[in-house]
Amino acid sequence: MSKPTDRRDVLKLTGIGGVVFASSLLRGTLGCSSGSGSGDRAKEKGEPLPPSGTPRGADQDFFFLQISDTHWGFSGAMVNPEPTLELPAVVAAINASPAQPDFIVFTGDLTHNTDDVAERKKRMSEFMQIARGLSVPTLKFMPGEHDAAADGGAAFKELVGDLRWSFDYRGIHFVAIDNVSDPMAKVGDEQLAWLADDLAALDDEAPIVLFAHRPLWDLKPEWDWATPDGAAVVELLVPYHNVTVFFGHIHQELSHMTGHIPHHSARSTMFALPTPDTPGMRQPVPWDPANPNAGLGYRSIDATTTSGDYALTELPLPAEVTP
């Protein structure tokens, strides 16, 4: 396999989930605004604000990877007869790439669900052992319902980390919420208050990326593709002009707008699910031995700060990532 020469060659090797360039998160916003927030992080930290007429956001371009729905511990020969191959192969492909992402975010369903507490912890420990083999210095994890619904996230908190988090990187604010550990899949009043407080330090032009496992709108509630109080999360995001939401759960690429806020889902590394317009019950897409990677893949997202437009390229999971 030839060595990649630039980031776009890297995408062909590394992509399960999404590859995101920071310039695409700026959305072409120019200048500064006093905004509707209660403060400004740059002011609080004593950092200079960008001059009027310059894009808000990253001080230089960077990219990160989104990997979603790895379902470690899954078994089902009709859906994926080789379930232990993909995740280690993806780790190897990323490590072999000369252009390394600044960080990687796993957006939930790290493991496949089980009622056996010991088995749940075993799967989570195995997943973490593989994921920590990544040479990327910063890894961020968030739960899916397969990881956290059965025990309220107890095993995840013990073996992986916090159910929610936020951080700033190169002028962009990243925040992850938990919409899976609640029995009803709600975000909940306490977490909504936490999110409001987290966002309050930002002005209304600040670039924000929010990660959620489930979609925040009623994509298909009868398939459990919804968050009961997702609209309350979106309402908190509406005052901010440069928000992007990334999620998993539905095992396919899909883009949706709630007002000015784009939402982008990622494919799974384990198995594909049918599109939302498919009638009847939700069932995994059967394994096709002639095309074993059908429905597994990634999205590259790139844009320039001058146009603010997203260039979305959907690429299939390449054969090179399967040993």
C-alpha cells in the first residue's frame, strides 16, 4: 500500500467516521460580536480578539477524526462474520499514516450491549486497550446507549471517563453531551443547565462543535432515532451563529438542518443500518460477501474560511483497512 502524500490521501486510509478540517467549522464568519453570551473566553483569559474582518476560529488549520459505533463485542454472522477485524485495522491504518490528526473523538456505542455486568466491563476494557494503541496523543470518548443505558453509565465512568465534557482547541469550543444513559434517553434538566453554563462564557459568533450520540431531532422515533428533549439542546444552541453538530447512532451518513445549525451523522465500523425512509422494523443491513464493506465508510469535511461552504465527500471504507 503506497504511503499517502497529503491529508486527502490520509482520508482514504483512516476514515471510519468523519474527518473534519478546522477551517470548515468557521463557516466564513467575519469580525467579532459582543453577542448574547455572558462573557468571552478570550477576554477572560486575556487573549487578544481577532481584528475585525478576519475569520473567527482556529489560529491555524487542523483536522480530527470522528469514529463512531464500533460495537466491540458484537456477534452476528449474517451482519458481520468478522467483527474483530475492523477496529484493530483502523487503529493500524491511522498509526501508519504520516499525517496524524490533532485528536480523535469516538461518538458512542464503543461496545455492543449486554446484560452481563462482567461481560460489559470486559468488552469496554478490550475496546480501551485497542483504542489506546492509537498514536494520536488526545483521544476523547463519549457513550452510546449500548455502553451506558443498562447501568446509567456506571461501567463507562469506571473504565472510560466522563459521560460529558468540553474543551477549547485553537479557537473552537468542543462539547459532548450524554443523551444515552438516562432510561428515557433524555438529556435532562441538570445536564441542560450544565450545557447552558458551559456555553454562557462564549459570545454568539464563537465557533462551537457539539457531539451527541443520538440525533437531537425526531428523525425516526419509532426506531429510537430521536432524543426526547433534543429540542431543548437545540434551543440552547440557537443564539450561537457558528454551531455544528456531529452524531452517530444511525450507522450512516446523513445531514440535516435545524434552522442555521447543521447536523452530520457518521457511519459505523461494524454494520450498516437502513435509511430512515425504509418501512417496517429497523434491521441491520445484511452482510454482502461480495462487497463486505458496503455501508461502512467515512466522510471528509473541508471548507475554506473565505467561502464558508462545506465540501462533503463520502468515501467507502477502503479494502486496505480490512486485514
